Amino acid sequence: MKLKAIVVDDEDLARKNLTMLLHEYCEDVEVIGDAGNIGTAKEKIEELKPDVVFLDIRMPSGSEGFDLLDNIENRDFLVVFVTAFKDYALRAFNANAIHYVLKPVDIDDLVRAVNKIKESRSTFSENPGNFDTYFESIKNLSSSMESQGYGNKVAISHTKGIKLIDINDIMYLEASGNCTVLYFADGTRYLDTRTLKIYEGILTPAIFYRIHKSHIVNMDYLKEYLNEDGHFAILKNGKLLSVARNRVSSFVKTLKSL
């Protein structure tokens, strides 16, 4: 079954271009409507009940797009944000596990976003209650972008919904192939399908430091640095992690500045 989609963008050419790309490269998507402003978009979404909305963010705070979502009562669809924003905004998107494509739209990025929507759609169909958590993540995204900060939570998508994690509870992160294992202060751990490189971009650099190609540590949990028979970071729970030689100098400099 095809995903029913609505395209929302204030530029007519941009709507037509995205509709064309979806028709040509995403055969599992059927564009059933489009809108150039919030009022029309709200009417179309409530009337046509799409599976996914491709939503442009126009203002620096992203307020217009988020205002639209806040004004819709029955929110049982997923969102792909279409944005020209980069830097801090992309950290906010990644931190909240919200799908996006950058303008100008790259075909490969668009296809990847659609595939992610397809993968997660069944989860929401089986448990509609997951939409509440999903839109809470979008609300958190809005707050993060408005403050130009990265927030204190990370959203992790899984087969049954979305898990919200307080970054202050993360002791360290470890690469596991193309995935990342998050280790928490309470001794538990969690596997996420995002790479360690993505987490390096999500997490606040002043707190989370990449000491090795395989590890990022939360500096709040660092107990000691040793340079005997190698270079090691020792965490408060006694865990010993190697510090890569090419990172030792900057790591020590960071420690001395604390």
C-alpha cells in the first residue's frame, strides 16, 4: 500500500519539484495534495488524512511549521521536514530522531527519508499511542531550535515506538559496527542504529568528548586520566577506556581547562 503524502511549502515551484521527485523516485508514495500556507495545509491534512506530511520550515525558529502541527487535533501522521537550515538545526533534528531532507533536495536523501518513514509507519499503525510520544519529540525539536541549543534529551526510534533518553544519564558511548551502544550511569545499556559519528554531532561537545574512534565519554563521569603503559580515561564506575594517541594532546588540554 502506498504512503499518502501532502506537500507543504510556501513556494509553488518547490512544491511542484518535490512532488515530481516523489513521483519519479519514490514509487511507494502518492502525493494526494499540497498547500502553500498553514491554513490550507491544516484543511488538507484534516480532510485527506495523509500518512506523511512533507513540511517546509521557513522561519529561523521553525515556528510556522510547528504552529501548523500544534493546531491539528488528530495527529496520526508522520512528518518529513524540508529545510535549508544546517548546523545547529541538524543537531536538533538528529537528537530528536525526526526525519528531514535538506534544500535543495537530494534524490538519495529523499529516498532514504521515505524508506525510514516506511519502516516506522507499521509501528504507529500497530500502536497509535506512539504518535503522542512522536509529537512530543517534535515539540522538543521545536524548543531546541528556538533556543538554538541541543536540548537535554535524545530520542531513539525502535520497533515499538520512540525512547526518550536524558543525555545526563549517559556515561559513555561505544561504536558497534554501524550502530552505537549507550552505557548509562545506572549500569544499563541500549543499542541504537545511529553511528557514533552522528552522536558526535548530536551531543554537546563541551560535555561529551570523543577520545577514540570507538568511544565518546561524558566528561561529568570522568574520574582520572592515566598515561602509564598507554593513555586511558578512567570513569567513576572504574571503566577504563583507551584514548587514541592523536587525541591525547587535545584531550589533556581540555582536562586542564576544566
